[in-house]
Amino acid sequence: MYLYHGSKQSFPTLKKRQAHAPPGRPPEEALDAIYLTPDFLFAFACAARPPGTSDMDLIKRLISFDNPDQFDPDETVYIYFVDLTKISDDKKIYIDPWQVAVTENEIIPDKVETYKAGDLWKYYRLVDNWD
């Protein structure tokens, strides 16, 4: 089974870094770790979203951006694949069903795929707000 990491950047290794969770989010979402997800589409949304805060409903596949005008559908995004069995159990912190924080200093991905950010609309629907 793979875990995924989405990014706008291409790099040969995933490196641990301090995450910054928006106000009101659990402290587990702001660890010094490599964040991975078992949900490919969540990783894709994280890579494709524009700068600023995004809200996502991962069940209904809805997404909202603070800065929708900065979304670039032609931007190349990267999805990193990491074999779950290659990570020691004592290095994994299960945050919720969609997030696994890995405390390894770095991970070499098993493979990397590229997509266009605009492909996000095949899987998610953009909403203006949650009201």
C-alpha cells in the first residue's frame, strides 16, 4: 500500500519540516514531520491548491480556496508515492484517517507522478463557502 505526498515542487527526497496548522486545527497537524496520506486525491488537492487557506470535504470531494483567482490550472504538480511498509511503525503518527505524520528525517519516494493542477476538477467541485 502506498501513502502519498502532494507538492508544487519537484525534489528527490521528502524531508521533515515543521508544519503550520491554521488556527483552530489540532496541534498534531503542526508537527516536525513528513506528512503523507493514504488518499491519493487528498494529496492531489494539497498539491494543486493555490496559496492561502483551503477547506476540503474529503468525503463529498468539495474544496474552497481563500484565493481562487491564484489557482493556475496549467501548473505542474507532483505526487510522491511512498511504500507504507518501508516506514518503521515507531516513526508513524496517525493523525486522522487522511494524515500520517512520519518523523523520519527524509524519505526517498518509490515513484513520482506529475499532473496538471486543472485535473483537480475531475475529482473535486469548487464551492465559494461552506454556508
